[in-house]
Amino acid sequence: MASLALGLVLTWRTSRVVNFAHAAMGTYLAFAYFEFRDRGDLVLPVLGLPSRIHLLATPTLASALVFALVLSASTGAVVYWVVFRPLRRAHPLARVVASLGLYLYFQEMTRLRFPTAGASAVTRFPVLPESTVKILGTGVGANRLWLAALVLMVTGVLVVVFRRTRFGLATRAAAGNEKAAVLNGISPDSIGLVNWMAASVLAGFAVILIEPIAGLDPAATSLLVVPALAAALLGGLTSFGLTALAGLLIGMVQSLILGYAVRPDTNWIPDWVPVTGLQQAVPVALVLVALAWRGDPLPTRAATPEQHLPPSPSPQRVVLWTAVLGAAAVTALFTFQASGRQALIISLTAMLMSLSTVVVTGYVGQISLAQMAFAGVAGFTAIEVADNGLPFPLAVLVAVTVATLVGVAVGVPALRVRGMSLAVATMALAVAVEALVLGSDSLSGGVGGRSAPRPYLFGIDVGISAPGAANFRPAFGLTVLATVMVAGWVVANLRRNRTGLRWLALRANERSAAAAGIDVARAKLGAFAVSSALAGLAGCFMAFGTSTLSTTSFLVIGALVALAMTYLAGISSISGAILAGLMTQAGVLTSLSGGGGTSDQYVYVTSGLLLIVVAVAAPEGLTGIAQRGLARGAEMVRSLRPMGTPS
């Protein structure tokens, strides 16, 4: 954890970027190292290029380490120059979504490029010695001692470089005041490039060295960014020494929890509490403590003004658009075949999730990555209360209420933090809820998952399943459609009334909004309540619309994809939420384009790429581009109209 956290501090001090993809980059680099060490192949994580290039017939440990060093530095250079250099003056949301896009891209490219099972699976070659050393009668792995020593050595080098060398002072100057640094002959681009290369090297070698201790998996290893962020935050994202110490302490506490769990004589952990979830709760608690203690430790740079969030247009002709789109959806439900109805129901459910993102992020500017956790809490709660005899509508109401309460509780940190720091907090909470709450066998049903009872609405069967071609029944689709229409109407009216104006004022400038008499805390918690309720509705329809619901239905990556799709479509408008729902995996547009099979493998990869492109080139999203194009077209028509011609 400490070695990963040092890289996070390095990228923050250099570019004011919290790189959520830091561990995912390290995961790819570790897989690439082991593949080269085993077969001498370079595996490229770039779509359109050859997947692998044979470099060496008999690689040695020394050649493999040199290979890892060069590849890590090259990866960091490309990521900085292509992604984060163009976003130096962008809004924090743009940098967050770009790093989330990288997270999705590297995680999925690693999963696709490197088999984890079978004869072609990557062979692991430990770098550090794995013997056992006796310390006070207790056996300790030598690799752990070597790793701790290396972390302390790297920390010492970083402290000396940043305090005593011209390069370190130049890095601090460029991060603090870029304009003044340029006037003094310092190149922020060169400084940023070198530091991002160093951070990437730290990420790659960290994952390579901890593989015998923590294992190596594209999804699980990528989430090591959460405890690493906890350590970095405890170090204020500035102190290498405090960060290293915090990372070592977090690792020790998590190891102690695991040790107590596997020893019956000292196990104080109840059977219904997942050990993995309890381990995840440690860094989450530390993240929240650090953020509450420091307020917002992520200040913006005074010398480089940030861009505003994409504009949020006021919804127009809501009734007309609702009627037109609703009629089209009803027609589709009764004319499409079963596969088409399934795609439409998936898209409608995704629209609710995207609407929740539009409210909390597009309208209020609070970057929340816990939406899928809210959906999971609501989905399993709905199944639980429905199994105990509560009717379908009341079960949904209770589940949405629970999700709303959880959302408000998660929103409490937003009263003191914002921007990237809130994204860190909500991602940490989402990981903890996934592992500690949704991972509990008593709620989720364990490996087999749980199934919801058949729903009835006022005595009418609105279940989704039916034999053969009648499957994915229109009755269930109409229920979801009606909910989406009401939710969209509510969000549109909230955007147009005083509540929406308060939200937009907060998004623009919290200090000015407070000076104008707006209750900042109340407005933020209200937005989190509405957002979590919408996510809860999506979770309920996922519960009643699938044969089996499990913890894998609500993974954190799902929240990242939801944010990605909404940002791509247009995160500040209801039309963006609708388009995001249509573009979702296995949704309407995927179905119409013939998606499936091989193309579905790359949905997260392409989502990540599109997210990066949109964050850099078109932060207003696809709907924003369309609206801007229509406005320009109308302006051109007006300019070409002869004077005196009636409009």
C-alpha cells in the first residue's frame, strides 16, 4: 500500500491529479513483466496494434527488470502527455473522469490480454526471497521485510529529491504557481513528464513485488488504489514520509484482521461479517477521518483558473417530449421481439441510474462514485422485505427509503469536501459497502445469490419472465417505463424551480451561494437524497428484472461505467441521461447495432477510451455537442435571412 501511495502523492504534487487508475496501471505492468519473464513477449495494451511482440528468447531476471522499468516509464509518459497534460486547466471533474476512463481501460485490457487460468495463464516469478525469518518467535516472510525496506529507501530518496535538489524545488514551484514557474524558466511539461514516469515506475514495481503477498487479479488488484488513497490522504497528499508510514500501518492492520479470522482461538469476528469487507473498512474509515480532519485537502491552483462544468440547459417542452418518447417506448414494448424488449428494459433501468448521476454531479457538481452501492442496498432490501410478505409496491418503497437514508449518510462528507476528495471518499465507501454489506451471505445469499418473488401491482402480474417468445413481458417494461417517466418529470421540475437554481449556484461557487443565503448543507444533502432514491429505484428493478441477484451485480466498476456513459452522453442534462441509458451495455443501441459476443468483450475498454476523449475534447458530452450544433445552425439561418423577413 505504501509504495502505491507514494506514486499517488507524486502525481498529485505534480499535476493536482488523484489518479484512480494508478493501481490498474500497475496491474497491467505487473502482468506484462511476468509475461516477458516467462515467454519474452511484450504485450501491448493498445487496441488496433498487435497484441504481443516477441522480444527475447531466454529472458533473465535482470532483463525482465530492465524491461519493466522501460515499459513503466513509457506508460507513464504516454498517459501524462496524451491524457493529463491537456487537462491541466480543466475542471476537477474532467480530470476525475479521465482517470476513471484510464481505470476502466487498463483493467479491462489487462483482463483481455492476459489469461488467468488454463495452460496459457501467466506464470508468476517472485522477485524477492520467500523464506521465513523468525522475529521474537514469530515467523515473518522475508519478502515482507525486503518490501518494507525498499519502501523506506524509496521514501528517503523522494524526500531528499523534493527538498534538496533543483528538480524537486522546480516541481513544487510548477505545481503551486504554474505561471510564475514559466516566468522563471521552468517547463511544467518537462517536470510533469518526468514525475509521471517516476510514478508509473512506482506503480509497476509495487504490484510486481506485492504479488506473492496480495495476489494478482485485474479487478481486485486495481482496487488497491483505495487503501493507497487512504495512506496518501493521511499524508495530506504532500508528505512522502507520513504517507509511507500510513501505508505500512494500514497493511499491518489488515494483516492482523486476516490473522484473527483464520485462528479460531482468537477470532472475535462474527460469522456473518465478511473478513474481506472488514479489511476494506479500515482504509475507508481512515479516508473519512482524514477528509473530515483536513476539510478539503485538495485546493485548486490559484494561478490557473479552471473551466466550468458543462452548461445545464433548462428542460423545455417536458410534457411533449415525455409523451413522444413514452409512446415510442410503449410501441416498442408491444412490437419488439423478446431480445428487443430485454434491451429496452435494460436501457430504461440504466436511465434511472444515469438520472441519479445527473442530479448529484451534473446539477450540484458533487462527484459521487457510490451510486451502484445505493442500488445494491435497495435491490437486496427489496428482495428481503418481499420474501417476508410485503407487497411489491411497498417493498420498493421501503427499499428506496433505505437507499435514500444510506445516500444521505454518504452525503455527509460532502458537507466538508468536494471535487476529487469527495470522489475518493465515495469510491472508498462504495468498495466498503460492496465488501462489507453486499458481501454478507445473510443479505446477498452468498455465491448462489438471491431471487426476488414475482411482483404483483394491484393484483396484476407485472413479472418479467414468461416461457419462450413471451419472455421479458411488456407488463414489467411498462412498470419500469412509467417509473422513468415520473422520475424524469420530477428531475425536470426540480431543475426548473428554486431547488435546481440553488443546486446550480452551489455547482458554480459554494462560497458565493452561501453568501447569497443558500443553506449549502441542506441543498447538498437534498441532492444526495434525490440521487440515491433514483439509484435505489434502478436497483429494485434490477432485483425484480433478473433471475438471480448477487454481489457481482453491483460491483464498483458498474458505478464507474454509469458515470462514464452519463458523462459521455451529457452529464448536465436529462437528455444526456436518456442517451446514456440507450448506450448502456446490452441496451437498445447495442442491440440495434448487432452487439454481442466479441463486441461485448470491449464494452468497458471502449467506454474508458470514449470517456477520456470526451473529457479532453468535449466535456459537454454528445448531447451538448448536438445542442451547440443546433444553436449554431439556427444562428446561421438567422444571419442569412434577409432584413425585414418575418422570423
